Amino acid sequence: MSNATITLVTRTQKKSGSIRLRFRLSDGRAVQLFCRSDIKADLDDLKKFNSDGTLKSRVSIYNEDLRNEIDDYISAMYKVYSQAKKEGRILNSESFNKQVNDELNPEQETRRADMRLYTRFRKYIDDNTGITFGEGRSKHYKVVLCELDRFLAMKRCRDLPVVDFDSDMVREFMRFLENEYLYVPQWRRLYVGMNSRNIPKSRRSKNTIVGKLRILQAFFNDLYDREEIPSNPFVKMGKASRKGMMRTQYGDPISLELSDIKKILESIVPESLQETKDAFLLQCALGCRISDLKVMRPENLSVSDDGVPFVHYLPIKTKSMQKDNKEINTPVVKFALDIIKKRGFDLKIIHNVSGARGYNDKIRDLLKECGVNRTVTVLKDGENEYHPLFLEASSKICRKTHI
């Protein structure tokens, strides 16, 4: 016979309004199982109940529906726990919560088969693209979707329901992201058709992994807010564990100084780097993202009433989230205006950014050619490293420089 007891957990800072009820099942010191129910209770109604869910003495007027919901939930908890104890199964709060929910909603167990993690995540991305997500952000989410699919394939659980992706699997997915390059030889079939530069070839950095986990966390936060899942696997990890896992580290931002710009302006470079030089200097002058520079045309250049030339554009990354169509206006310095007059915005090199011998590669060659080699500090794996600036250069340095 079980000596388990169940109590209501009603701790809250709120003075009025409603809360979602939590329950705790205790069986000696060894067993403490928590359940977060779907029951929403008004705090004034809860004052009429004891901690074990029974009505307080002399209470004759109470919320009958709430009492029935509490009784049903407590009965389901006792039933699930007794059955698990009889079968010798060990429960944690996450599995207990899920089994209690299935006991109360048997039809939900059938629906769970249709709530595949991959399918639901893909729907989440599709539903938000163009509304909450810009085009660039949507691409990042789709990359994580593909990585999640490969992770599930390697675990042979591509049909995994959303509710079965628990906190332990979050940790497993984090380790997979870090070491995916090690699995490529054995699972080469999963990478067929991928661009070779997108196939992981080395360990991912901590900051890269955290960015991907935050995307997955946003998805689970949304499902939990919609009450599609009984618990959020990221919350179940615990605050301290989650904080440590999701912490990013950044070194000092690297940007060019005026002396570096002068070196580049005054350097005579080989013809093979001339277009890169013009594109790089123009982007530094405008401080725009590479995605915005790619689509700029002569009509993006105007002259103010005071005779000052400026470029105006809607930033691609954030325009879908703007409440209005207010453009960014950036004055154009003389050398940038000379580049625009010479080339317009016809810069072919910027359309191949990260590929072999693409824009980023050539930026590093350009800065090395121009002698931009002062030492900068770079944080890698929690340690400072010291590199010549040209080794760390890319199109992103233009936004940080912005003349």
C-alpha cells in the first residue's frame, strides 16, 4: 500500500487573479514528483481549499467546477503513481506529468502520434516567416531544423513526438551540435546534396551552438504558451543549468581605425583585388549589411536639400518587423561617392560572400596586401588569442567600422 500524499503548490507573488495549479506527490523523502496541470484557478477560490485539495471546514459556497478538476487530477496522479510502483518503474516529474495528462485526456495520446517534432517545428517556421521572422532569420531557423532532423535520424527516432523531446535530449542535441563533424563519415548519406561548405568539418564554437539552442528554445516557449505541451524541456533543465548552457562569450569587438582605412585607400592593389577594395570601402562607409548592399541600385542614392549625398534603404533583415516603412538614411563620404560614380552598385564579388575565393576570403587578402596587420585579441574556447587583424576580417567588420 502506497503512503504517497499529494498537495497543492500555490506559491505566487500575485495578490489577485488566477494561477495555473501545480501538484506535488510525496512518498517519503526519496520521492518528490511535481505536476503542472492545465487547471487555472482564481486565487480567491483557492483560499477555500486546504493544501491537500479538500475544502476547508465550514465552507459552503465554493467553485464546484474547480473542486471537481482538483479531485480528478489528484485521482489521476494516485492511479499513475500506483501503477508505476506496482510495475517497478521509476518516474521523474517530466514523465509523471505526461502520464497523468494522458490519463486525464486519453484522446490526446492518439493525437500525440501526429505531433511529430520535425513536422511541428517546420510548421512553426512556416507560420512565422514574413510575420515574426524576416527572410534572414527564417533561413537560420531552417538550418536548425535540418540539424535537428539529422540528430533524430542518427538516434533513429525521426518520428519522435514533440512531448517526448525532454531536457536530457536538449543536452544530447547540444553535444551533437558541438561534435557533428565527427559523425559525417559514418552518416554520409544524410549529407548528400548539401553544399560542401555547409557540411561541418570542425567543432562548432560555443556561441554558435548557443545561437542554435536559442532558436529551438523559442519554438518550445511558443508551444508551451499555446498549451500544446505540458512542460517546456528548457525550463525543466533548471535555471542554473540552463543559464550555464546558454551563456555566450564575446571578446572585444574588432573594427578598423581611421589609420587602417587610410592604408587601404592609399594602397595600390592588384587588379584581382580592386573590386574587393571598392566593395569593402563602400560597405565600411555605409555601415550596411551585405544583404542590403547586394540589392542597392542607383535609385537608392539621393541628395539632401543642403546638397549632401546620402543612401536610403529599408533594411532587409528587419523590414518585415517594422511598424512603418521608415528608411535608413546614411550620408555618403567623398571616397564612397567616387566608388558609386565609378561602379554604380554593380559589385559582382559581394554576391559570393563565403564561398571559396569569395568576398570574405578576398577581404582578408586585401587587408594583408594593404598592411592592415596590427594585433587584435580574439576570444576562443574561453581563452584569449592574438592574431593579425586581417586574419579576423570579413564583411561583418564593415558594420562595426561604419565611417
